[in-house]
Amino acid sequence: MKTKTNKLKTALGIILILIAVTALLFWEAEGREMLLMEPVLVAENDLKAGEKIGPDCYRVVSVPTGSLVDGALSPDDRAVFAGKEAAVEIVKGAQISRRYLRDADEKPKPETSYFLIRNEWIYMCTSALRRGDEVLIASADGKVVIGVYTVAFVKDSEGREVTDATSGMYSFTGSGGGDAERVNTSAPIHQVEIICELLEYRRILDYCAGKTSAPLMLVRKDNAK
């Protein structure tokens, strides 16, 4: 009798181990994605503003639920693309939001304004950056390019414009000199204002939302005037 009981316990133990292993394998293969991930549509390649979006322009990937951008499209939303085109530039691998689309016959309204890149968003900023430069904004690791924008103002922690300490501020026409003339600055860079459309700025807001550390890298373009 005791031998049968021991055998039964052993069998139950083996069954429980098999169930635990099976559950672990299911969690790693399917469960994690089902509970923590969300399928979304991302750009297969870089999409230019005005480009019509077809089936070959996007693919499906799974991202953490907390990383969804506002208005992110899921695989069930493919019909949304009918008669639509990109309203802004969408870089390869970026989530596609309803906000980034417009009707193909809709004429864009290029209304721009000054928008602030907050200090807490800036992981790295080129010290030579000045008003009128073209600045490339990318992710802190450099893997995601968000866009290229014109700089309206570069300010210090007191809200004053950062200028060259020896020859004065630079104009929008780019009449300032080269990098050699930008060594002595009036103050350290604290924040930057860029010129762009509201929709473009919303893309930056969407990317920065929920990030626990500074997510942006600001690099002055070599061909800036």
C-alpha cells in the first residue's frame, strides 16, 4: 500500500512539473505578448509627407502596451489608409498614428510656429547650436531619427538667448561664422525652440511621452547655413 502511495505521489509530482514547464513555455511563447504587448502598424520604410500609403508601406510589430503613441493604428485598422496619404514624414520603424494621415486631396496648410524642446527631454545637445541652424532631432541612442528642424532660439537656464560671446548672436540668414567662432558662448545651452508645424511637434510629444529619462539627442547639421 505504501509503495502504491509513493508511486502516486511521484506521478503527481511529474505531472505538476510538466504542467509548470508547459505553462512557462506558453508564457514565453504567447502569454507575454498576449498580456503585455500590443500589435501595431509601423512604417516599413521612410515615408515622405504627401506619399500615399499602400500595403507595402507598413508592417505589423508588437510593442509594449505602455509605448503606444496616441492614435496608433492596429492591424484591424488597415482600412483607414484608403484614400489617405502621409501628412508628415514618418521614419522607418515608427508607429503610424491616425494623426499622421490626411486625405489625399487635402491641401496641407504650412502654418508654422515656435515650439519648445524642454531641457528634461535633452539627453545631448551640440554646444555649437545657434539660432538659424538646422538641427537633427533623434532618439538618445541615435537609432530613431525624428526629423530635421530650423532653430528659432537657443536659451540658457535663465531664459536668455545663448549667443557667441565674442561676435554676438547669429542671424536667421546664417551670416555667423563657422564652428571656430562658436567656441566662446554667452552661457550653457538649457533649452531649444524649433520652427515647425503643430503636427510635427505632436510627433515629438508622442515620442517623449512616458519616457523616464531624457529621450532626445540634438545634433547641428553640418550643412547648416
